[in-house]
Amino acid sequence: MTDIETADALHLAGDIDAAASVYRRVLAADQGNVAAWHGLGAARLRVGAYGEASEALLRAVRLRPDEVGAWGLLAEALFKLGDVERAIYAYRRAAAAASMRTKAEENVAIIIPGSASAGNADVFSARYAWGRHLAAGVSPVPRPPRPPSDGKLRIGYVSAFFDKANWMKPVYGVINRHDRDRFEVHLVSLGGDPSAAAGYRGHDHDVIWQVGSCDDEKIARLLAAAGIDVLVDLNAYSAAKWLRLFLRRPAPVQLAWFNSFATSGLACFDGIIGDDAVIPPAEEGFYTERVLRVRGTYLAFEVFHAVPDVVPPPCSTNQGRLTFGSLASAYKLNDLTLDIWARIVRASPGSRLLIRASTLAEPSNRDHLRARLADRGIASERVDLEGGAAHFDFLQSYDRIDIALDTFPYNGGTTTTEALWQGVPVLTYAGDRWVARTSASLLRAAGLDGWVARDEDDLVAKAGALARDPATPASLAALRAGMRARLAASAACDTAGLCLALERIYRQFTVCPP
């Protein structure tokens, strides 16, 4: 058995460190060994060492540009590091192989809304093309006569994430408030199940479907037999494989809400629910769905899980020096985001930058991000990079952040709501697509319009002005102290109003179909 065969066998057996050691031994003797670079990259990718993996896989494709398997793995590593543009390029190189084309095109469709160089037309094109492929050969299931329901409308919510308390703040804010005299609520759980710990307030007449182990056709047949009137997708491309369920049309009305921030590209959705901030009328042509809007924000939220108390801003005891920060997922830290953040730090004398994400626990990922910041003129002593933690402890990071910086074009959703609830304002601007306006939607609904800049230059100017203004510590302290009361009284947390708006939409579609 050759050394490469030994390393591959160790890799397949799950002994990743031993496999990596053998690959490295081969490379010490032969830097041109493509199989060793490919194997080392795959092994390091498997343990989340995306920085090291990307370097090894890049060596492999430079040595052999037609190494399509390495291109696919490189794309995954680059995306996890926030290098979205190169990830899309790598996926498209991988798609040259027929065996990899479908998965590569799916991954492009998933991540392309976060590409700064891709506009609305590019997002639509990628998702429409992949949607046509996904729909090929998928037939609607028969819908038998609807069982009686005492005049109630049967609403089915579909999610693979019902157990994620931090994600579900808008969802449970609505579900818990539904009028059970008029609506029969079904929760179709494709992953972790609804629970009190996640924020769900159980109701005797609700139906919880634990069907994650079933295939999409079986679930569709069960839903059709149950006579679901309106089926609402809460996953979108965060669980893309379940879009096939909606292609089978188990319900007469199918809508997308909550986790949608671009078109699905599919013809099986009758509507997609947003608000005036995220989908202007001029952009409706970039949606296969009918665009529906609610007043305020489509992400109105309610906090059900334990969170830390709000504390004064750190600048109040740090000689007025600001700490900017982000707790966004690392895959949102693309070149545009880092360019903007670097401009802000350079324009803000004495400021620091705190970035925390689960992937930054791994040394090569930290090194990769630190090098990208250094390339933009941000010295390492001005930056703190930290890994993840239990969610309560993770949220306590906001105790050390004065102002949260948004990510572009892929804004925060959950991240923005959590920063605000911890009293920390989020600095953003309204971008050129839905995903680039989610923070603006939340901030405007909260009456925090002043934190929404006109554009990148205005954003940098606002940050610099705050850093130089001696009144900033006092104004931030006052804002933080009253933030939760402000939110609770605003449209940002009006889950009762959002629930009523959604109920009106559901009734509209069932009484007067479009």
C-alpha cells in the first residue's frame, strides 16, 4: 500500500489527524503531489480547519486545474471563510464534471444572494435555473377531499429548525398568537421539534408532525390527506432539499415567509412575504412568487429564551474609545464587509474591532481572517477574534461591544435582533437586494432610522463621527438603558400585529385566490 493509499484509508476510517500527518509526509518529499494536497485539504476541511484546507486545495487545483473534486471542496472551504466570490467561481469549475454539476449548481443557488458582485438578476437566474432542475420529474400528489375542520383554516408551518430558540423568535411570536378558534395550527417538523425551551407555547389542538425521517413525497401525501389549506415554508434555502416537498403541491395555497431573502426560483409558491423595506415594487420582477407585504417588519420578534441583562457600553469606562463588533457567522465576512469594516476602523481613532464566530475557534481560520484584515491595514492589536460559546455566554459578548457592524450584502437577521435586544445599536445601510435590507427593516421598525446610512460612504462617515464625538458614550448609555422598552413598544416586536397580518393573507388566498 502506498503512502497516499494509507492516508486515504485513515481518512475514510475517521482518523483525520493520522491521515493528515501522512499527507504532510508525502508533501515534504514531493510538493507536486496533487493527490496529497487534495487529501490534506479534504481532511482539514472535515475538521473545520477551513483556512488550512483552502490553502491545500488551492495548491491542488493550481497543479491540476481539471481536479474537479478539489474545486468542489475548495468552494466549500472558501465559503465557510467568507470568500463568497471565489467560492462561486470554484463551484462553477466543479460543475464541469457531470457527476458534480447538480450539487455545485445547488450550492451556487444557495449562496449567491450573499455575493456582492451578483445583482438581483444574477440571483434570479441562478435560482430559476436550479429550480427547473429540481422540479424535473417531481409530480404533484393527489389532494383528496378536505376533511371537516369546524370552519377553521388549517395552517401548516414547515421547518427543520423548530428547536432553535435563537432563530425562532419571529416564528413563535406569530404561532403562539394564532387565534385557535379560527385557525388549526400544524407544525411540520423536519428536524428538531417545537418545545417550550425553544419558545413554543403548546396548545391542545395543535398538531405536531415529527416527519424528518420521511421522504418529501410521503410527507406531501400525508399533508394532502390532512387537508392543509395553507402551507408555509420557513426554511427556504437553509434546508434546500425540502423545497421538493412544495413542488409536490400538497396544499392548495403555498407561501414562503421568515427565512426567505430572495426568490425561491420555483413556480410552486403562490406568494412570498416581506415588507416595504426589503422588497420595493421595482424589484418584483426578480421573483417567481407574488410579492406580499406586511406593515412594519416581516421579522417582528419576541424573545422567549434566557438572555443576559443589558449593561452600560464599554466606552463609558474606556476613555470613550469605541469597540465595534460583529457576532455574525463567518461565511458573511466577505471582501465587501471587511473593506467597509477596515474603513470604519481607520476612520475611528482609538477604536477596536471584536469579531466572534464559531469557526474562529480553529487557529487556521483565525489566521486567515487576521491576514485578510492586515491586508486592509488593520493591525492585529486592534482586533479581537474569538470562537463560539454557549448561546447565553455568546450574547454576553455584547457587553464588550459599543456598536455592532452589519455584514454586506448579507445582513444580519437573528444577529441584528440579538444585538438590539442586548442594547447594542447596529450600523448598516440599505443595499441593493432583499438580503441587504433586513437590518434596515428591523431598525426602521424599531424607530432607529438614524442607524441606517444612505450608502457605504455615509456608513463610514457616521461611524467616524460617533468615534470622535465626546458625547457618544453618554448617548450610547442612554440608548442601551432604554432599548428593550423601545423595542417592546415598536413594530420591531409587534408579533401580535404580524400575526394578524399573516392571518389576513392566509384568508385572502383561501377566499379569493390570486
